Amino acid sequence: MKIDVLTLFPEMFHGVFNESILKKAQEKDAVSINVINFRSFSKNKHQTVDDYPYGGGAGMVLTPQPIYDAVDTLTQKSPATRRRIILVCPQGEQYNQEKAQQLSKEEHLIFICGHYEGYDERIRYLATDEISIGDFVLTGGELAAMVIIDSVVRLLPGVLGKAESYQQDSFSTGLLEHPHYTRPREFRGMKVPDVLLSGNHQKIAEWREKESLRRTLLRRPDLLEKFPLSERQQKWLEELKNNN
């Protein structure tokens, strides 16, 4: 996968992209990440990329020319057949794990990170996707782009080593993930559930499935409204509701 990020603040990405899983993914050649300051595409002699909004109002608005020229250059250099151009925007579609899985199948992702008061509306015509990471406003799109990129790259083949590492993640199955325990067996009076020490893999799998249902019921019951419960899970869920 190739990822290009258009931003006015490329230095913000250096630490994030050069640590942990994102660094390893690049070392494994699973992904190539390029951060571009789109100010360099401005045809204004002062390299300005924003201007006052027509009709008045607070703040400055990003002008279309630098971003259009930057995207044109990137698409000409990379003739990918599966490309998405993502406008990071609080007005966009709310991001989730399903969207991360969709994006992980693409060959080329281009992120446009806004700043100032907003985008000239014509910039939106470039985008295949407008994405928001939540119902709040950030100073710019950089942090949101980092979140999306991290969630996508970890799904690429070979990045985490084993597919199981993400297949059981919260939201990947439609439910929240079950609890995890490690050594010691007892810590400050809190004990590891006996079933996890039993060596009975069938019972362990059943316990994890039940705990996943329990955690989802308690923390995100809205997820259960669209989750296709099996008869067994439906029975467990009724038992959990009665016990709670």
C-alpha cells in the first residue's frame, strides 16, 4: 500500500510514523508513507494557501489550487487502480472498524488534512471519502489522519504477524473484545478466572464468547441491535440480562 498525506505541518507525523507498528510496517515494505507539505504547490509568490471567505465570517479558508495540484501530481506518479482520496473532516462519515477494513484493501490512499476555518467547498469534489473520527472539532486534520492510518496499516497482511491479532479485536467481530489476563495468577486480591487455567480450550472459548457478550451489553448495548446473534448467544444474552 502507498499512503500520501497532504498537510501544512509534516513535522507532526515524524514521531508517529517512525515508532511501533507503523515503523515495522514500513520496514517490512507492507506500506510506503509519504508526507507532503501542500504549501509547496502554491502558485502564489508568498506560497499562501488560504484566503478570506466570500460573504465574510471568522477565520481563513483553504484555497483549492494547491491541493488540486498536489493531488494531480500524486495520482500521475502512482497509477494505482484502487485509490481513495480521503478528506479528513468533522462533517464526514463517522469512522469505524468496518471502514478501516475497507480502506485496508486499497492500493493507494491520499489524505487531505485541513486547517484554519475549513476547506473551499470545491476541494470536496476531489474526495472519494469524507471521514470524521468523532463528533468534535480538532485544530487540524493531522491527528485524525494519524488515527485512521494506524488503524488501517495494522490490518495489512503480515504487519501484526498473525491475523488473529486483529480478528478478535473489539468491533472486528461486531462485539467488544473479551477480558485478558496474564501472570501473576493473583494480584492484590484479584484472581484470574479458573476456566483460563483449566486447559480446556472449548470451555475457554465459550467463556470468552460469553464475556464478549457481557462486556458489549454493559458498555455498548447499541452494538447488539445489529449483531446477528446465534440461538446459543441469544440464550446467553437473556441469562446475562436476567442476572444483571
